Amino acid sequence: MTTLNIDHVSRWFGNVVAVNDITMTIGPGVTGLLGPNGAGKSTLINMMGGFLAPSTGTVTLDGEQVWRNERIYRHIGIVPEREAMYDFLTGREFVVANAELHGLGDKAAQRALATVEMEYAQDRKISTYSKGMRQRVKMASALVHDPSLLLLDEPFNGMDPRQRMQLMDLLRRMGDEGRTVLFSSHILEEVEQLAAHIEVIVAGRHAASGDFRRIRRLMTDRPHRYLIRSSDDRALAAALIADPSTSGIEVDLAEGALRIQAVDFGRFTAVLPRVAREHGIRLLTVSPSDESLESVFSYLVAA
Amino acid sequence: MYDPTVARLTYRGLLGRRRALILCALPVLLIVISAAVRGFTGADDQVASDVLGGFALATMVPIIGVIAGTGAIGPEIDDGSVVYLLAKPLKRPTIIFTKLIVAIAVTMAFSAVPTFIAGLILNGNGQQIAVAYTVAALVASIAYAALFLLLGTVTRHAVVFGLVYALVWEALFGSLVSGARTLSVQQWALAVGHKVTGGDLVTSDVGLPTATVLLIGVTVLATWYAGQRLRSLTLAGEE
């Protein structure tokens, strides 16, 4: 049972605060570190992995300092976001080298390659690998010493859906085995599919923590704004405002559309098509106007 | 202190096709020049000393040192692949020491060996000139490798700074300002070379005791500091 403790950690680069007073505990199972691009996820993961000193605060693994402590890597497996990985080696040579650096041999390397199902391409040069294959070989190199903590920085970036599913299955299995698995992502759906527990980082701050469903509800229960065009905007507006799921409607004459604020997301999505059908109105455009991740995250911070 | 896996990865990286071609270019040029000089002027001790001192030791050895020393670690730090070495229960000084050994071996192989061959071609090792410059190149290889390895951990522009040091400081200032000659790996190496020949064909502005102390001091200090640099090397995020 491995627990990673982040205690009042901040990190700044000159005048820029990348991570701002974050405290969290990462325990066994799969945890998703969620946040928009530039939120400070990579900086935080680098501090968790001992590649960056916190400006203040401490990062400990089962009570042991992570920064400047090489011994800690007996327990940590790291899958970095960056692509570079000794491209002149074959996949097998790369994983064997990683095993040797842990004082292990070919056997451990072969087992790790089998775990990520890369034996079929193990004798090809890494430079010829696709993004997904690289990611799997990186995984193998991180798993070679059977670590109890696995840190993955944006592991699904650039992977096709099939590769994504495979990696998700693998990480799920690792979590079920009792390992502590932490991965970062800026894509809500990825985190939703994989992690029961999530930590949300926005603009360097710890915005939310806990069960995914609770945070998802927070996200979905926020007021949603929609831009809607229909065959009869005013009739549709009149019908919708009568329903409690809608808190405000503006007729945007310039756009020739309705701007609607819905306070009950679930109910509104059911009411809208029903009302339109009952009144014989055709819906031409229904588009969420504030669905960017940033707006979702900003709402979380305010919540 | 020495890790064979780190060494293997470093050798493979250093002797990749493109870098190996660059490493071979100068030694081949030295041997071609030596053969041409021998063909035109015959075996002349002074000419042999001029070619080996002016081109081999003053230009080729430091440039090979820059390529091998910075190339042993710089590219891995630049592209981030060094993370695969750092994320291991491996002491950082062990990584540096191993890379230093590799950089020294490569610098020696690509500079001292061709220097000896060129010396044999130029005057058949008359007055021990080939041996003297080979010993000087071997000694210089150690100090250059350590200095430029350190440079590789300090700056992303290690090759540029290395070349500026090798060509501007050692070659240009060294020939204009006498004080600069005292702080020159080339002069320290020449002092050792002078000891080998004993004659006036290989001379140095620095005495052997001073040169020995400076060579050892610079090598040890640079290696130690490179280890410290790697211990506190931070891999900033891509954000």
C-alpha cells in the first residue's frame, strides 16, 4: 500500500506561480489528475516524481522525501509526457536497459513487454514506432521493476481509440492490483472512464477532490448556456421560460437566435425537444455556448 | 561508480551515424594533411611538431572533446530522455562518472590515436614527437571531456560555448595573451608532452608541476560539479 502525500506544495518560476499551495493524498487505485492545459499538472507530476523541487511544501512517498532521493525510484514507475526515448534502440533493448538500471535482467524486461503486448514489435527500432507503440514501451519501461506507484503524464495524448482502450484496461488492472496509479489529463471523458477518484487543478490551484460522480454533478449542475435557432424563436422562448429548468432567455436579434440559461441541465435536455415537438417548432441549431473546459473548471473553482 | 548500462546507452548515442561521421572527419583530415606534408617536405621534425601542435593538439583534440563531452549528456538533457536514467535508483555521480569515462574513451580514440598515426606518417616518431603529442592528446582528452561534460549539464548551448572556449580562448587568446596560456588545457598537456620528448620541439608556457595540479584539479572539480548539477537537475513541465 503506497501513499503519496503532497503537503502545501507550491512551485513558482520567477514571477509565475505554476502550482499554488496544493495539499492532496494519492492512495491505492487509479486517480485522475484533471485540469485544462497550462493548469500546472505537469509541474505537479514532476514534483511527485522527484524531478522538480517544490518552492515550498513537501512531497513524500510513505513518509520518505521524494526530491533528491534516488532510492525512491525502486517504488516509482514514471511515464513522462515527452516523446524522446533513445530512438536508436529497439523496444526490447530500451526495456532491457531500463531493467538493468534497476539491477534486473532480461526476464523482467520480457515480462513488462508482455504486459503491454509489445512483444510483436520489440525488435523494431523505437524511431519506427507509432505514438501508441511508444507509449506502451514507455509503460513497459515504467513497469519493469513492478513499482507500487505509477505516475503518467498525459498518457492518452495522440493515441487512437483502440490504443486508448488498451491502455485504460491496463491501468485499471494496475489499480485493481492495489497499485497507486496517478495519471493526468485535460479530457474529462478520459478521466470519467478510468478514475473513480479525481483531483482537479485549475490555474495552479487545487479546485476539487474526491469521487468523480460528485464532481461531475457539480460540473453538470452549473448553469449551462445555449444558443438555439428554431423555426419560431419567440414561441419556443415562451414555452421554455414556463419550465423551471430555464432561468433566463434572451432574444438575440443580431444573431437571429435565442440565448438560454438552463439551471437544471438534465431536465432542460429532456424538456427542449418535447416542448418543440408539442408546439410544432423545428430546432435548427442547439449549441452549448460555454462548454469549454476552462469555463467548466472556472465554475468548479467558484463552487 | 561505473554503470555498464549507462555506458552502453552513452556509446550508442555518441556513436550514432551523424555524430560518428563528424568525429571521423577531423582525424581523417589530420592524416590526409600529414601524408601531404610528408610527401611535399619529407620527414622534418620541426614541421611534424608544427602540424601536430598546431592542428592536432590545438584544434582537433578540443573539437573532438567538445563533441564527445557535450554529446555524452547534452542531447539527453535537451530532449528529456535523461529522465529514464534519473528515474532509477542510481546515484547521480555514478551517471556522470560513467559518462565521463565514455567521453574520455571516445575523445582519446578519435584524437590520440590519429595523432599518433599522423606523427608516424610525418617523421616516423623521430625525437619521440609522435609519442609526445599522443601523450599530450591523451592527457588533454581527460580534461576536455570533463570540462565539456560539465558544460553539457550547465547549458543547452554547450556545443557553442565549448567551441568558443576551444577555438577562441585556447587558440586565439592563447596566442595573443600570455596569461590565457596558463589557463589552457592545451598548454598543460604540452607540459606533459615536453616531459616525454625532453627536447625543445615540444614546449609549454606552464611548468609540469603546475600543469599536473591544474589538469587533475580541473578534471576532479568539473566532474564533481557535473554530478551536483545532475543531482539538482529539474525537468520543468511542458506547460
